[in-house]
Amino acid sequence: MPHWTEIDLTQTRFYQDVFAEGYLERYREALILRLFRRCGELSPALTEHISQLSLPQLRDLSGALLEFGSVADLAQWLATHGRE
């Protein structure tokens, strides 16, 4: 029987099905929202704006959020990068 360290989970059908459906990206959206709630409550407008981002924009935002210090930083990022 193979050891877990020998199995590439990205090659499993389950992983590929989940990733293909975009569930992982939407999970990232939910994680972003939870992280920013630590800085204060997000307005409904900001929450809606995040939910409208494309998958590439969510990836960019998830990388940028590490440098944010406040919800204002999020709002500025969305104003600059949140439109296609």
C-alpha cells in the first residue's frame, strides 16, 4: 500500500473535480472575507465587490492582502484592481 507522502493528491479525481468547479477559488474568497473581518466589519458593498471578482483577481487579491493593514487598504486595492 502506498504511503501518503508518495501520493500526489493533485492527481486524484476528487481534487481535479473540485478544482475544475472553482470551489477552491470561492473558498479563497471566503477566506479573504474572514481575514479582513479581523480588521473590522466589511461593508456590504465591499463584500459584494469581492464576490464579483474573477478568479484571477481573487488570486491577485489573496497575494496582496498580506500587505494590507486595514479595510481602507482593501477598498483602495479594489478601486485600483477590482475592475476588469
